[in-house]
Amino acid sequence: MAHVTHTIHKKSYTTVEPHDGRSGALPINNNVAGRCRWILSFVSLGLLALIYICAVLTPIGQALENAALRGAAGVIIGGQIITQILKRFILPRQPLVEVVGDYSGNSFPSGHTTIAITVLVAVLLVVPFRFRGIAMFLVIPWATGIGAYTITAKWHRFSDALGADMIALLLGSLAVLVLLRMGRIKPAKTRPKLRVIYAVAVSIAGVSALVLGAFLGASVGTMPLDTSIVEWNAYLAAHSLASGCSILTAIIFWASWRHLEAT
């Protein structure tokens, strides 16, 4: 699904003619983009730290026989291994048109979005069910914001964030399947209802972002490409779609893991 979307998104960008010396330039103030890059740079440093932490957590989880801890470490490390292989060897991005600066460095899928969503999935795997609502409240805004920031920083396209979402969801599902086969999943005893209200509200926000992004994206094809509103609509569409897909990825995994926890 992510690869198909990447192909469609790629073809849509080939129709954009150069504007002010750049192709498909997003109308983002350089100061705003710079702040987003500064934030994402901390994510890059945090990525290295998390990999080391996961490398430490894996033997700790084995010593403590904590299968969920090992699964969480596997999701985070596995996400980066798959992402780096895809972006560097299997699906290297070819330049669509001549571009310079920030627009030439993007890749499929987004490594920053992968680390954010895999951390979210890992947290939901490890945190006991009774505290999962608090974890969702704290981690979902951060994780979904990373994917949107990569758009604002001019580092990625919507399809790059979607590819990262699919990788995280796949690895999270595989981790749950392994835990199930190991007999390390049990029904949760407590079932807080307030968490469901939050999940429904977040789901509505995610669907709304997707609808808005689809509407804005469709409007781009009906306008002359030399107008400034096209650039804004393309940026807002990509931003909304990236946010909406990350939100719904989190909700889908939460729903599949609902009323269950690892032993």
C-alpha cells in the first residue's frame, strides 16, 4: 500500500513545473523549516540513543524473561534496519527534476517517522493495560507530530511518512503474533472507559485530517500550477495526510491490542 502510494505521489510531483528555481517548492518560511530541522536533529540523536538502549534492553528482557520488553526492542531496531535497507538499497529515490538544497535529500520511507511510530508501538506493547491510556495521551501527539515535521522541514513527502507507518504497524503485529505463539498474552483485568473516549476523539481527528488532506490534494489538480495557492494546498494536503495516517496507525494498533497485555 505504501509503495503504491509512493508511486502515485511520485507521478503527481512530475507534473509540477519549476517555480522560482525550484520544483514543487513548499511555501514554508525558512525559519519555520529550520526550527523543524532542529527538532528533528534531536530525534536523530535520540535514535542512536534508543538503539543502544534497545541493545541493552534485549539481554535484560531475556534475563527477566520479559517477552514484551524484547518484542519492543525488536520493533524499534527492526524498524530502522528495514527502513535503512529500503531507502538506501531497494528503493533509492531518483530525482524527478533538477532541484537544489533541502529538496534533494528526501527518501522513502522516512527514518524519523519510523523511529517515532515504532517507539509508539513499543510503548503500547510494554505498558500495562491500565496505564495504556496515559501512554497514548503522551506519546501519540509526539509520534504523529514527527511525521508532520518532516514535511514542514522539507525532508519528506506524505508517501514517505505512510511507508514508515506501515513498517511500524507490520512489526508491531509480528511482535504480537510472536507473543501469542509463545503464550505470553493474557486478557486485561481492568477496562477503563475514559481511554475509549480519548481513542474515539483521536480517531475523529485522524479521519478529519485524512479527509481534509484528500480534499486539498484533489483541489491541486483543478488549479493552474503557477498560482501560489497550489503550493499551499499541496503542502497542507501532505501535512494533513501524514498526520492522519500516523494517528490512524496508532489507533489501529491500539485497537488490535485492546483488552490484552503481555505477561
